[in-house]
Amino acid sequence: MANTVRFLMTNIVNNVILPPLQYGDANSDDSEVEQQTELMYEDNTIWRAVHDADKIAIDRLIDANPDLINERGAVGDCPIHLIFLSGTDIHLEIARDLILRFPTMVTQTYNKSKYYGENILHIAIANRNPTMVEWLLSNDRLEPYRQQLLTARATGSFFKIGEVSYYGEVPLGFACCTDQWNIVEILLKYGADMDVTDSNGNTILHMLVICNLPDMYTKFKTRWIEQKNMHNNTKITDSKSTQPSELWNRLNKDRLTPLTLAADLGQAKMLSWLLDERKRTQWSYANVTCALHPLNQLDIDIHPDRKQRSLSVLEIMIKNNNADLINPTIVSLIDKKWKSFAYPIFVRRFSFTFLYLLVFLATTMLRQPRSDKTVNELDEKTGITNGKNSSGFEYLLYTIGHTIVIIGAAFQSAYEVHEIRRLGFGNYWKIKGSIFLENCLALSFCFCIFTWEILRLFGMQQYETQILAFASLIGWSNMLYFIMPFHFTGPFVIMIYKMFFNDVLRFFIIYLIFLTGFAQSFSILFNEYGLQGYMSSIKQCFLGLLGDFDLDYYIKGEYPLTSVMLLIFYIVLITILLLNLLFYWSITLVNGYSPLI
């Protein structure tokens, strides 16, 4: 019977009591929890006495062995931690008595990875006990340990970023992130540092953005400004410091301020609130208000005064492709930037590119690398003369156009190299969307032009002509970038871009697998060995994709039945199934959603 009762009590404590005591961590290590539970129910132990709040037993055990106050539990805790976790009036009265007898125990922290660094002040704040917080910091006997209490950092895995209990490590962060301004006032009264940062570089304002606490953000920011003004005359600021003086402009290790952190986390309401909080009202007339919105952090800083600058809200929105963050302020900024700066620059670039491509087109038309036979045939039909009979004026035009093409490619290459050096090679290729398309086309075009010129100088006309053909296609494809921003043509270009890099690419990969397999099968059935035979089978399979297959070719083979069966299977699988699947995915892209597979 006794064993049954003990088993039931162990399960109750393990599943009901202990999880709330450890802030609701559903993923705590089972073995450690079980060991801790067993310790609490072992007779004649400090853990049993603490759990039962048996002051007489605690005093008796500690008097017999004072080192028991330093004993460690299964999760790295000391008896004083378990007393604070219990949190009843009786437990806290025992805690006061023990602390006054052994003041150094207030500096004890968890020493195992789960809750490493947590002290009794952290626990008192998490349990929302301002009375105990005040007592720990105000008691004269504990004054030598006050700074240790205030600066202790809870860095265990339970308090890491991304966890529910990520509260900024220090007690001040715990109080702010749990929305307890009364405890914040107590901590500040006894010297808590408002400029403190955690191991991720996050200030208290960063933490309040993560916890989505705008009211606490306002209170803390106001108090920080008051404290700064109070000490402004006595505190000398280092002119060489690269750290911004304003708390809300400071960067964490991800180069994010509180404002840009809200954008990075996708917190649309918090971002909107922060933008509204930053604005400055110039004047008001009835329902009309003139407000100024600072552009720092919101837009890219084109004149950074420090080497390490913050990512802007617009950069983060583009990087994360998060349209939920768009609000009237950001829309107004984008609209004004487009009309005032981007549109004139864009039109100028469009004009130069279009004129350049026209010159390139004229140059290829005036180019005369054909053989005499081919040119004579064209002369009879079109009246166009060959290079030998062309006028000096046409040759002059060709020379000028050719020079412009080479110079234009050189300037474009220099610009792209400058961008690579400015952004870094990795970041240059990480850019997504239309800029990525433009970068790829521009570099490919420049490469083709320079290759064409080198081959021309070495007289390699056969390869020169082929490279020039690719350069022409790539050059005019670059015009897609310039018609993308307009409502009339932009959506179609975007659909083509997405279809090519998503649906068509997937189709090509799958089709390539089937093409390789079927081509090998047909080459075996028709005894077409060697590379030439295999390429012939690939050609037949590709013609089958287009519906241009010769059934008699398969019937006249050595294995007509097997060949026809494979052909039918190929047609059903590729022509009917895969092509229709490609069309289906394209339609879903146009409709704005993707099916789940």
C-alpha cells in the first residue's frame, strides 16, 4: 500500500507540480525530473524537508551538516532554489531565515546546462513576488552581494532565444519581459543597469519587441531618457565610441535595432506601433495632422557614419518577402521614393540600354562574315551587298557601332565588379527576384561580348558567330527587367520568371530522368549502340514529346511489340501526364496559390 501511494505521489509531482515550478517546460529532461522527484520523497533528506516546508527538520539537518546548503539536485539546483520555486509564505519565511544565517547562499546559481546561471532573484521575479525582490535587494546584510544578484545571467538552454522563457538573461530583463513595472522600479532603485545586453546583443528594448510589449517599451524608454538626462552633466561620452547613444538605435549581433527586429520577426502590429511612436507631429488643424517620420532604420542609410550599419526595414521586408508588414507609412515612403528618385534613374537606364541594344542590332546587321556563296545567294534575293562591295560609310558605321558595343560591355562589367566588391561575392548572388535576373543576364551578356571579340581577333569565325547569337538573345532578354515595374507588363514578366525557375525547371529535371531511361531502352531494342545510336534515340524521344513520332519506325524494329508498348507508355507518361502537370502548376501560379502534394 505504501509503495502504491508513493508511486501515485511521484507521478502527481512529476506531471502536475514540477512542470509549473520550472515555468511550464514540457520538454524538460525526464530522467532529471524523475531524479529530482525521487530526492523530494527520500526520508531524512534536505530535499524532503524543503518540499514539506518542515523548518524544524531543515534546521536539524543543517545544524548537523552546514554543507547541505550547497548540495546540488538533479537539475543543478540548491535547496534555496527549491524553496523559492515552492513560493508559499511558509517556504519564503524559511528562505529569509536561511539567508540571514548563510548570506552567501543568495549568490548560488544553477550549475547544469538546462537552467544554468539562474539565481533566486530570477525565480522571485518569475513568480511575481515584488515583496521578496525588495527584501533581497534592501537587506543590509545582503548589500555585499547585491550586484551579483542584479548581474547574474540565466544562460541555460531553457532561457535561450527561441524558447518561451527567453527573458534577456538578467533580472531586469526578466522583470520587463514578464510585464512587471513595479519590480522594474525596484531593480532600478538598487542600481540595475538599463544599458545591459544579453549574449545575443539584445538590449531591453529588443527584448520588449520580441515579447510584444509596447506599453512596457514606452515606460522603459521614457525612464531611460530621464536617467540619461539626469546624468548628462556628470557622464562624459567617449567621442570615439561607435555605439549610438540612444538605446533604441543600438544594434544586436544580427545588426538589428528594435525597429528592424520587429520587421525581421514579422510582427506587423509592433512594427506599426514603433513607426507611429517615432513620428514627430509638426502641427495639427482639426482632423488634419502634419507628422514627420524619421528615415533612419526605415530606409537604407546612403551615408552611413559607421562601418557597421543596421539593416533597414525595407531591406528586411524585401529579404523576407513579407507583405504583411506593409502599412500606410511604408507605402507612402516607397511611392515617394519611386516618383522622386527611382523612376527618373530607371527611365534613364532604360533609355541607355534600349539605345545600346539598337546599336548592337545595327552592328550585327552590318557585320559581313558570310562566305561568298551565301552572300551571293542573298544578293539575288535581297539586294544586300557583301563585305567586298559594301561602301566605306557602312564600314564606318559598323566600326563605330562595334566600338560602342565593346565600350558598353566594359562599362557594364566594371559596374558589376564594383557591386560584387561592395556587397561581397556571396551576398551578390544571394540577391533574389528581378535584381538576381538582371545580374545574371548582365554578366552573361558581358561574358559573351568579350568572348566574341577575342574569337574575332583570332579569326575563329565559326565559334564567333555562335557566341554572338547567344549574346543577342541574352541582351534583349535583359529588357524584361525594365518592363517589370509597370502594371501593364510586370505581372506577366514575374509569372514567366517564376514559371521558368520553378515549374519548367522541375519539369525539365523529371523529364530528363525519363528521357535518359527511355532513350537507353530504345537504343537497346533497335540495336543502336555507341554514342551516335544513343543520341539518335534521344532525338526520337524528344520528337515524341512534340507529337512528331513515326510509328512505322517502331513497328519495323526487331522487337515491334515491346517497342510500341514502350512508345505508348512514353506518350502517356510524358506527353499527357507531365505536360498537363506543367500546365496545372502554371495555372495555379496565375491564380495565386499552390496545391499541396
